[in-house]
Amino acid sequence: MGIGASIFLIALGAIFAFAIDANLGWLNLNVVGWVLMLAGVVGLLTTLYFWNNRRRTVVARPVREQVVAEPVVPVQDDRVVREEYREVRRPGYPA
């Protein structure tokens, strides 16, 4: 039962319980109205519970790393020609 059907049952039950004053003899419309309202509230709470569980589902995807590195120049005559700079970035990480 969805949210729309639950609200419909609550409204219909409220009409039977509070707005209609008829005597059918074998059927009490006040009781029918309260039963319909109760069924609508139970259906609404059940629907909201399952919607809340569905939204908590987390789908994990593998993280791909992008390695950005400058070429390394070897040491010449005990002097470093260029220092190495290495950086690891993940997708979605600000540059």
C-alpha cells in the first residue's frame, strides 16, 4: 500500500466516523470509519518504514587512484639536478 492509498483510507474512515450519521441496523459506520482510519495509519507507517530503509542503502564503488609524477633526474656529481615530486589524487578530490 502506498502513501496515496493510506491517505485515502484515512480520509474515507474520517468521513464514515465523523460526518455520516446513518443507522443501518446491522452495520455501525462509526466502527467501520475507525477501522479504515487505523488501516490507513498502519499502511502509512509501513510504507514510510520501508522507504526509510531503502534510502539508507550505500553502494560502494572501487576507488581508482591517479598517480601524477614528474620525471626523476638522477644525481650528478653529488648534486641533485631536480627534486622528485610525487602526488596521488583520487577522483573527485579538489585539484
